[in-house]
Amino acid sequence: MTPPRHGAGAGQDDPHDARAYEDPAAFEAAAHGLSDPLNDPLPGPGPFPPRQQAPYGLQGAQEGPQEWYDPEGYQRDWYGHQEPVQRPPAGPQPPGGGPAEPPTEVFHRIDPYEPYEPYEAAASAPRPEPDAYTGTDELGDVPDTGAPGTPAPPAGGRAERRRAANAKGRGRRRPAPRPDAAAADGAPAKPMTRMEARRAAKAAKDSPAVVISRGIGELFITLGVLMLLFVTYQLWWTNVRADQIAGRETHKIQDNWAKGGSKPDAFEPGQGFAILHIPKLDVVTPIAEGISKEKVLDRGMVGHYSEEPLRTAMPSDKQGNFALAGHRNTHGEPFRYVNRLRPGDPIVVETQEAYYTYEMTRTLPQTSPSNVSVIGPVPPQSGFTKPGRYITLTTCTPEFTSTYRLIVWGKMVDERPRSKGKPDVLVD
């Protein structure tokens, strides 16, 4: 260093005058106030700006001209994650108690080999729920479940984690679009080509086997419904209708008797002339002339065998067999439970003149429909040995079939004129 001159011309105007640096504190302030003592020019007289020292030898942001590079970006990319440190401004405070200058953000380097607590807290925090369709979370990463084989999150700064995420994204297949993605986004569906449209129409068209099987199934369903309706009609509706007709016919017969009309010599086929009572079975049904299915039996009435060669006697005859026929099932089914009759059970026939009471004697559980001897004057299998005043009830058996006939016989035990009132079996 050139020694200071002490000549007469030395003064404050001379930059080499040693008197300008006679105060050591002024020199120290001037030297430390420079951002770079080797590059910045020596300051002139006057107060020097305060120097701001950053830890670890790094310079912080200062007021004045900016550098051509980004110091923050340089520190972030080269040294990894930087943690801002707030320091109070150095130097004298402005006089008058005015507002202090804002603190300057300075950065210090974080040792990558030391544990970084914020990163550890972020790594231990629960990750977002994975998407049920793609298997990734909202960040596009496969969640770390801690299972064997699951990659751990990359260590290091933000740059390392970003590079690792980009490398993993390039190696992973993009998830397939959802089938309803176009509809959800509102975008129009891609039009199909002619070949694709033909294939789709062919796939949507049913094969002949499917059409035939569907037709057979519909036919079976229709037949099943028709059979169900027929069974309902036979087992329920026919009884309803027959009971209504038989009830009206009973009232008609009783009205004619009440009027006191004369008894005809013969009754027309289908004409009601008597009423049958079976107290044990709670049966009260009209007796009509003939055994016509349409005119008598299907109308809920009991028919009298009155046509040759099966003509039988009337209750008023002095001897003979009064034979009756009736349905066991459907159409009123008046003889549904005649198999429950036992010897001695009463059977009463009410006419315009009298009440004829019979007692049941024997039952023939099953016989052929062609066995007409069961309604003869003296039936061979009835146990009767001589002519008398008998009654025979015939019906079909087994139930709901007409394969055989069930026969019930009885003999007259009482004849009571109507003027004497009802017999005791009807009063009780």
C-alpha cells in the first residue's frame, strides 16, 4: 500500500489523503457495508448502508439492482428444499419511531443427511383414498399401504421427488376410460362404422332357437293360465251357480205347495216335485224329474230315475225302489259326503202331501256304471230279500272322477202327512 502523504496539498478532496480514514470505525463500516468488497467501488463520504450477513456464507436478497439469475431458484434447484429464516434488519433504526423496514428473507442450506422433520410429518400423514377404478389416488400415484413390494416415497428435495414421479408416470400404463366417461362428460359418442353397426344389429337380434324357446314358454304360460281358470270355474264357480239355481227351485216348489195346486199325474223332465233332506250332511236340495245332466244334475238338483228302462217307483207308491242320482263334486255337489252315512242315519223326502222318512241300511262303495241292478225293485246287494219301500242314492266315485258308482240304500220307516207337521228328525 502506498504510504499516506502528509503534504500541504493533502486534504479531503484527495482520495489518497489518510485523513479521510483517520477514524477506524468509519473504515470498518465502509468495508463491511459492501456486498462484495472486491467488486463494489469505494463509498464516498456520508453514511453507509447496513450490511446484512446471511448464515453459512450465503448472501440474502438486498435492495438495489437484481442479479441476472434467480437466486431463489438457484438455491432451490441446487441445494434442495430451502427453509426461509426471518431475521431482524441490521443497522440503525429510522429516527422518529417510524415503521421499521420489512425483514429480509434469507435462506440457509439444509443438510440432506440430517432428518427433515416437515418431510417426515408429510410422509407419515395419511394419503388420499385410492380411486376404485384406476387404483391410484388423486395425485396419480399408487398409495403406499406398507405391504411388501410397495415402493416407498422417494427421499430428497422437491426436485428429486418430482423427477421420480415423472419417471414413474412414464412407465405406467394409462388407466382405461370408464364406459360411462363419454356420457358423464357430456361429449357425443363416437359414431359407429357400417360394419360395426351391422355387427351390433346382428348381436342384438335373437337367434331362431331363442325365438322358438320364447314362443314355447309363452304358450305354456298361456295354457297354464287357462287351466287355472278352468279349475277355478269347475271347483268354485259351478258350485256357486248351482247353489243359486237349486235355491230358487226350492223356493218355487214351496210356493206351489203353498198355493194349494193339484198334484199332476206326471212331471215334466227337469221339473222339481220334492225336496231331499239329509240332516247328518246338512243337505237340503230339490228333486227333479229325470237324470239329465244339463237340465237337472248340473243345476245342483237331484234327479229321479223316471225314464225307461231305468224307471223307478215314487215315494207314494206302496212298494218299489225310489232311486236318485246326484253329483259328488262340482255343480252344487249334493252327494259329496254320502260315504259318511252310517246305518240308521235318517233320509227324508218332502213332497206336497207328506214327509217320507228312510233309514240308511247299507253302502256299496264301488260298482260299475253299467250295473243297473242296484236300482231294481229289490237290489241284489242291498240285503233286501222281498219287495218293499226302499230308497237308493247313486253318485260317482272316486271323487273328481266318474269311473265307478257309489251306492247307498235305505228303507222307509215313517210316512207323515204334512198336516201333522215335520218329523222329529227335521225339527231337532
